[in-house]
Amino acid sequence: MRIWMEEHYGEKDHFALKITLYLLLLLAFAITMPVGVTWLALYFKWPITEVTLTTCIVDVILVVWLARECGHRVHRYCTVFCQDDRGGLFAVDIGKFAGYSRGLTGYIIMLRNMQRVVKNMKERHVLERYMAENKSLNGLETEILSVYKMRPVRLGFKAVCRVKYRNGRTDKKKYQLVSGYENEAELISAFERKMSSSREE
């Protein structure tokens, strides 16, 4: 039985606070950069149109890139992979237990709820107890049946999998294994074994 979570899970989990600060700094950066450069352009009498346009383009590119980085961190935190004693590989989405809220405030609330869910899951050993039962996580969480292909990307690995959803439906699904999981080499090996078994079939 194996469970792969973000390696920074622990007693002092400041995930929600870190992501909230990251988002606030990102928002402040998005506002202050164009304003600051425009003020400098007026002060030094630079060509205001060209400077403002260039600044806005650079600002948008940087904000989108930083937002993607933040999204990858959240994705890694709220995606937990489990393998039971029979070799069944499951992906647990913590986000579905946190509820859905709109806007920046709602997103921050979701982050706090995710942190609570993770804490409860760890303290009560919820996943371990379910996997110890005969049915394991079958019908409760998405099962990764096989891996069609797997390739390295900048932040880890991307895998195209055949999965079985809770309602019994099977389909293709992409998973991004963002670097930063506990015992990450074991997790990658678990995916590679699923890829090997699908080739043998």
C-alpha cells in the first residue's frame, strides 16, 4: 500500500497561506508594473504609447506565466495518488471535497478547505482504511487502468492514461506529475509499470 502526496505535507502545513500570499503578490505586481513604468515614461519623457504598450504586453506574459506556476503548485497539492496491495493505482482529487466558490475570495476559501481536508485525511488515515478493505478505492475514486504514453515536461511528467471513473465509465485522461511528491521515483515507476502492462496486453 502506497500513498503519494506533496512532500511538504506535514504538521505545519501552510499551503493556503502561501498560495494566498502568492496570489496577492501576483495581483500587486500586475497593477504596479504598468503604473510604475508609465510614471517613469512621463518623468523621463519617453514615448508614452510605445512604452505603455510594451509594458502591458510584458506584464500580461509574466502574469500568465506566474499564474500557471501557481496552478501547478495547487494541482500537485490537491492530487493524491494511491496504490493498494493488489496494484490498483488511483488518483484522488482533494479539490472535489473542498466545494466550489467564485472570485478571489472564494478561491482562497477553497484553498483553506483543501488544507482542512488534507489534514483530516492524514490524521484519520482515511485513504489507508479504505484501501485496507476488500473493495479498496474501487467505485470511490478514479482508477488508472493503464498508461498509453508518458513523457517528461518542464515541471515533471505528463501521462495519457486510460481511467475508470466512479460511475464505471472508462475514458482517456491526462495527468501531470508535477515534481515535488514524496518518494517521487516510486510514483513514476508505478506509472511506468502501468504503461508496460498495457503494452503487454
